[in-house]
Amino acid sequence: MNILTFETNEELNQNGASIIASLVQTKPHAVLGLATGSTPIGIYQELIRLCGKGYVSFKQVTSYNLDEYVGLPADHSETYRTFMNKQLFDHIDIDKANTHVPNGNAADLQAESKRYDQMLFDASIDLQLLGLGHNGHIGFNEPDRHLQSGTHVVTLKEETRQANKRFFNSIDEVPTQAITMGVGSILKAKMIMLVVRGADKADIVHRALTGPITTDIPASLLQTHPNVVVLLDKEAAKHFHE
């Protein structure tokens, strides 16, 4: 595991984007696993800049997103499909037919989970981008006694809903369920890039990467992966330098 600390968010964003762009430059048909939330936005903005300048092209890239809320209307501003279009896909030369997000409005969510898992199995993700929840979740794999390996429907913990409340008018509007890649699906990626920002994540990222491997901190299972790079801003990294 390679843990890198950056003094500024600009440096972090540039380095994160450079890792992704370098992969796509050497492997134009790369398969990317992508994430939502505020954490990757700066990296996506840098990728948009690099694509606009002609330094990298996403025309042959395929992408798979980690997760999606269950039950939000397809045109809702906070669906993760809407997020990805707004924050990245609308601004680069990717074919949207090659961008995949779980369908949180599927009539049969179990069947949708199996369909998405089969797509992931057939695709083989080259690089999976991850953020980290305050409770140690990756994707929407919440702390529990047991974790599911494959794509599945999860009931969101109250702290996760509270953390996402800022994107909605009230907590009542925050969905109670999501469909997410399982930890096993995530760990099948050839490379994982974990990005963590902020002092409020300093404790959990340190516990996840240096403490015991436990389902109580799903991100701790990243310690079992042979090719993980971790990008931290200086606030998130403070316990690594004590």
C-alpha cells in the first residue's frame, strides 16, 4: 500500500487525475470504477481539463460506478447518474453508452444486483476510485458483522444518511437504501485508489489502513489488496505523522 500526503487539494487533484490519465493513455480501452460524493470532484475537474487540452481521450473507456440510491426518480438532481453526468461525463469525450451505474429503480433489485455483478465480472476493472465514509464504509458497504461480496441492496446507517443530508432539503428526503458493489467486487479491481480529505476523516482512515482487518470497518479490507494507492490531504493524514 502506497500512502501519499499532499499539502494542497490542488496537488492531490493533479496527482489523482494523473494516475487515471496515465492509465488511459497507455490503455485507451481501460475500465474505470468511479465514485461519487464531494471527494472525487476535484480529480474529475482536472480530468476534464486534461481531456479538453487533448492530453487524454476517454472515447474507448468503459466505466462502472460503485453505487446508486434506491427509489430516487431518474431525473432527480441527487441520483448518482445525474452526479456523474454533471461532474464528469458531460464534459469529456466518453461514450455514455459505455458508462454504467446501478439502476436504483429496477423492478427487481435482486435481479439488478446480479446483472451488475455479471457486468463487473465480464469487464474486469483496471482502476477503482474510492472515497471513505466517516464510519469506514466504501461504496455503501456499511459496518456489519458480515459483509456481502457481490453487488447488493443495503440499508443505509443513520450516520451515512446524516452525512448525505447536506445534498437534500431535509433528512426525510435522503433515501434509506442503496444498491452497491460489494467489497468482493471492489477488491477484484487490478488497482485501487483511495482518496480521503479532511481532519474529520483522519481517525477512521488511520484505523482502516493500520488497524485490525474487521467488517466493523469495511475499508480495512483494502489492506488485503496488493495494489492500493492512498491519496490524503494533510488534515486527513495527521495521524500518520504523529
